[in-house]
Amino acid sequence: MEVIIAKDRTELAEIAAGIIRAQILAKPNCVLGLATGSTPEETYARLVRYHKEEGLSFAKVTTFNLDEYIGLPPSHEQSYYYFMHDRLFNHVDINEENVHVPMGMAPDPDAFCKWYEEQIEKAGGIDLQLLGIGGDGHIAFNEPGSSLASRTRVKTLTEQTIKDNAELFFGKGKEDEVPKFAITMGVGTILEARRLLLIAFGKRKAKIVKQLIEGPVTSMVTASALQLHPDAIVVIDEEAAAELELKDYYKWVYKQKNAEYQKTLDRLAGR
């Protein structure tokens, strides 16, 4: 796991968007796994800017979103379908046929989950999966106790997740308006992506970020499964990194990789 500590939320978004941009430039027809919520908003804003100012094209990109509330139509302002189009898809040249967001109004959610897995496989798998982390350590809607081998399925949300999401989107005290079920990619599905990119910022995430990076791998903190992945990047800001025991080491490693390591590569290449 590579840990990158940005000085603040702005630099974090620049680094994350830069990693996604590099993926698209290296493979224009790549498959991206995308996340919703407040954490990736600035990252998406930068991708839109790269498209408008630099010509970064999404024309051949295929996307799969992590999750969606059951019972919310795509037109609902709190649906993740609406979120993705409002923050990203409506502002770039992506082909709508290549956009996949779980269908919250699917008449048979279980059958839809199976179909969603098949579509990911049909697309060749996910090249780069963007992730956030919940206050209890969940990725996507894989709540504490979820199997680390789980696949796309219907998941019952915890009271804490419902409360957190109510405060962020529906409004404080409106827990009753938040759906209690969601379709979510499983931890096993996520781990099959060729590369993982998790981002987190703020003091509220410091304790759980420590468990993600330096704690044991456990189903009680499903994000800890990233430790099992051969190519996982975690980008956090100083506040989210506050409780890390090896914080200085992570900074040193990143510095070496971006300076001395590049010099070594240049020397080996005869440049």
C-alpha cells in the first residue's frame, strides 16, 4: 500500500485527479470504478477542468459506480446517479452508454446485482477504482461485518451510516428520509480492480484511517482489505493522517519516490 499525505484537501484532490488523469491518458478506453459522497467532489471538479482546459477525453472511458440507494429514482437529487451526472458526467464527453450506476429502482435487485457483476466482467474488469471511507471504516456500502469476499449485493445500512448520510445530503435530523437499503459492490468485487485509489480528509477520519492503514485486516473495518491488494494507493491530508504511527516514514517514502527514485530511473535509462 502506498500512502500519500497531502498538505490539505486541495492538494489531495489535485493528486487524486492527477492519478485518474494519468490512467486515462495511458489507456483512453480504460474502465474506471467511481465513488460518490462529499470526499470525491473536488477530485471530479478537477477532472472536469482537465477536460475543458486540457482536452482530457472521456469518450472511450467506461465507468462503474460503487453503489446506489434502493428506492431512489435516477432523477432524485440524492440518488448517486444524479450526483455523478451533476458533478462529472454532464460536463465531460463521456458516452452515456458506457456509464453504469446501480439501479435503485430495479424490480428485482438481486437479479440486477448479478447482472452488474457480469457487466464488469464483460468490460474486462476495472482498471482503477476510486474509493472513500466511511466513519466506521466501510468502503462502498460494505458495512462492518461484511465478508471480505463479498460480491455486488443488497446491503442493509447501519444506523450510523444513515445518520452520517442524512447530515451530509438529506439534512440533519432527516434520518427517516434516508433509504435503509442499498445496492453495493462487494469487497471481493472491489479487490479485483487492478488498482485502488482511496481518498480521505479531515480530523473526523483520522482514527479510522489509522485502522485502515496500520490496523489488522478485519471485516469490522472493510477498508482494511486494501492491505491485501498489490496496487493500492491511499491519499489523505494532514488532518486525516494525524494518528498514523509511521506518518513521517510515509512522507519520506513519497519524497524519495518522487525525487531520488526518478533520478535512478533516468540514470539506468542513460538520460
